[in-house]
Amino acid sequence: MKHFTKGLILTFLVSTGLMASAHNVTILTAPNADGKITPKTIEATFEKAGFFINDNRDMLPPFIKNFKTVDYDVYNLFTIFKKDSVLALAKKYPTIGLFSPMSMSIYTKKGTKTISVSSLSVAAMAEIMGMPADDADLVAYGKLVQETLKKALPNAKTETVAYEMTKPAGELVSHATLKMEKGADWEEVKDDFEMAFEGELPGNDFIMAGFNDLNYDFEEANFEDFTFYDVYSICNISVIYTVSKLHPEAGAFAPCSLYMYNKKDTNTIEMAFPSVYNWIASLAIEDKSSQEVLVTAQVKMEEILKKLTAGK
């Protein structure tokens, strides 16, 4: 009976995608000699499945402009989320903004006739967001993402990578809190803070690749726990260019989602973003140039948030 029960549990874990995979990042690669699969056809498949497309950004022009050479015929950063899935999870876990949108990279290496898409596993996202990996809503969300990817990439196979994940050298998530004075106008505080935050980005080599007002969708669905819930998609061209040379699948982490929210009847604005230690550990990044550019970006973003929340 014990063996039978264990078998049922194993079957359930495998069928629902809860079994921890060997790697946090999954790479699906499909044959594409005729070039019929493109970032646009992948986008269309996700739209048909009910996903909201934040961006499907062709990175080759900025790569060429800034670095002159590229190693890919296709390299797109693809960011998406599904509004009803995010709403269901937000009611239980306000950290859902760390992956709203979730990121993927779509790429074709020069000289190949394939197209690949990288994405994060449910287990990896759950660990970073601090939620149970067997949460039914999260499992269903992750399952739909993988099913949609397989529809978008006919005959795709999961790639086997040569590296093994390492232990993270730092915290998986970086947090910051802005305290508001009692009786303060939260809209004014929010607007001033976000204007200052956006002003800090260009001088620190960041760009705002997208923006989601999640609370707009929440209120449309009569979920009113927040006064506001914004998510910035932040990108650093040097980071993704450098890391993608050896790890094109790094787009599963880029752009980075940074949330800012205020829960009703509280006087704080909570902020967080997934740290670069997720990249380094999940992709077993060992080359010095990639590590340096990642850690530099991490320190810069932490310093921006520390500066803007200091003494407040």
C-alpha cells in the first residue's frame, strides 16, 4: 500500500509539473529551417491563450548599436502575464509582482536552423516569491505557460544543458520599504517617489522596458486590498548582452520585474525585485565578465532604492 501511495504521489507531481526539475530554467528548442516560427507567431499563440503581452522586444538593434557584433539571428526578450491568474495569486501572495510580467528569451543562434525559448520553472518562481510550489493556482498558471509554449513551438524538445546549478551567493530577492508620514497623501508620495525613481534609471545604465498598473486590473475585478500596485520592467543592455553570449537562456530573468505597492490601511510602500544571484546560481555563471556586470547592476539598483528611501 505504501508503494502504491508513493507511486500515485509521483505520478501527480510529474503530471502537474510540481516535481522539481534539475534546473530552474527550461529551454525548449524547435526545428525551424523554414523560418515559420518567429517571435510574432509565438506572441500570437500566447495572445490566443489569453495572455497579456507586455513586450516582445527585438534586442538585436540595441546590441548592434552598443556593441557592434551579435551572436544571434534572433534574440527577443518576451514578457507576458495572464490577468486572471495573477489576480488569483495576488489575493494570497502579494509577491506575485516579481513575475508579473514573467520573462522569456526567444533566440536563434547564428548558423542554426532552430528557435529556442527559455522560461522559469514553477518551482523556481515559487521559491523566489516565497509561496508553496504546490499552490493550485500557481501550478495551473505554470502548466498553461508550458502548454502554450509547446503549441507555439511544434516538435520542440527540452534542451539538456551541460552545467549544474550552484548555491546562491546572496538573497534571492532584494527588498526596500518607504515609510509614509501619518496622514500623508499617498498619491502624492507615490507620484513623487516614482518620478524620482525613474529619474535615477538612465544615469545608472537602466532602462524602463515596461510598466504594469496591476491594481487597475485588481479593481476591475473588485479586489481592493491595495491603494496601488505598480510593476516596473527594468533592463540593463550591458547585462543581457554580456550574459547572453554564453547563456542565451538568461532572458528567463530579463527584464527584471520590480514591484511597488501600498496595502490599504498601511503607511508603507513595499518594493522588491529578484536579485542577480538567481541568474548566477541558476545558470551556473562562472565567467568573470558576466559576474561583474551582474553584481554591478545589483549594487546600483540597491543603491537607488536605499537613496530614495533613506530617512523616510
